[in-house]
Amino acid sequence: MRGALWVAACVFGVVGTGGGVPGSCVWAASGPAVELVREAEAYLSARQGEAAVVKLKEAAALEPEWYVPASRLAVAYQVCGQENAALQQYMRVQRMSLDEERQTMRATPQEENLLAETEAYMTLLVNKTRLDEGENVVWAHPQLGIVARGHAVEMRDRKYFSHDSPVRSRRTIVDRFRLVFGYRPRVVAENLSRRWTRGRGYTLNLAKIGESHKDLLKSHGHRKNILMPGLTDIGVGCAVNSHGDYWLAQVFADLTGHAEY
């Protein structure tokens, strides 16, 4: 077979229990930056993208290492129809996520850039679909990216494709979420995609990611996860081998009740 795709979907609804301290790319930001973000989110709920962009640029200037302004700015640019600018902000969030795993990923700078770009593009496509269907957007979250990417890397390295990990502590998406966040989410869902095209060049690129997104939407279960009402955040993680074959995970969550600011 010269080209192939596998996809899989799952969803868990659980009761949130307790707090937890997310990873180091999440922290308490300064009061002025938080207020600017909240004002921008109000503008975004009214689809006033240009007003949100102004506020979020100010917030990013105050807290350049805080992921939240970038994740909201990506959506604001998308609402304004500026997809290239949106992609750059989604990439910023993915780079923060990748920075957390640099020692274990052992990827070259070129590979890291490709992963950031393709993961960001998948996030952009998900939000484009949600906007087109009248659903709320989901915020790109670097820690959810770590949850997603960790499973993608494990599937690649252990040569399997499943929502169920052979590692007991990482068995389900709820287990994997809790290892990173320290608590159980209200709702968490996961979509998986694997694509390879042996003998036809390097597989991982934006065009193939676009095809993966279209294929996921053709499946009822995957589409249901992508368009699930009430979700708040998304993490996308990808693993690639020397041929460019890739394993991709989307993790969707409702983080209501666990505000980070």
C-alpha cells in the first residue's frame, strides 16, 4: 500500500475532582494582562475580532512568555479572516508546548519547526470548522499539546495505534490528562490519526494535515468530538518518523472550574 490513513475517536465525561498544578508554561499572570485578556475574550464572544486583537497585543507585550494572549490572538486573527497571522500565533503556543519536551523529543530545529507548524495548522482547521458550524472556539493549550504529543510519540515508538496505552499509568486519555494536569477534567475527548505514504516522499506537511482533518470530519465519532459543544481547550500533538509518516492526536477538554487566571 503506497498511502494509507487510520483514524480513531473516544470521549470521556468525568466529574472534576480537585486542583492540580499544570506545567511551567502556565502561571499566574499580572493583573493588567489578565484584565486585557478578559476584555478581549468578551469581544471575541461577540465576534469583534479587531477590538480583541488590540487588547491581546497589549497583553502579550506585558506577558510575552504567557501562552494565553497568543492562544486568544490566534482566534482573534481567525475571526478577522487573517489566517496567516492566526497560524503564527497558534505556532507560538505549540512552540511553548514543544519547549517543555525538548530534552525528551530530541528533535532537530527543522523538525521542531515542522511539528509546530503542522500542529498549529490542525488547530486552525478545527477552529475554522467550529466557527463555520456556529460553535464556540477552543483555545490552544500547551499542556494539552503535551498530553496529545506524548501519546503520539508513544504510539510511534511502541508501534501501535489505539486510544488504550500498553503503559498502565497512561492507559486512557483520562490517565494521560491527569499525569500532566494533576486532576480529572469535566470532559475530555481524543481523536487519533495516522498517515503514511511510503515511496512517495516525506508525508508530514500542511496538505496532508488538511487531508487528515477532512478524513476525521467524514467519521461521525470524530466529527462529534471536533464539534462538541461546551469544550474550552484543545491540544494537538504529532510524532513523525524518518519517512515523514506521522501519528497525530487531538485532545479536547472542558477545563471549566480550573481557571488559570
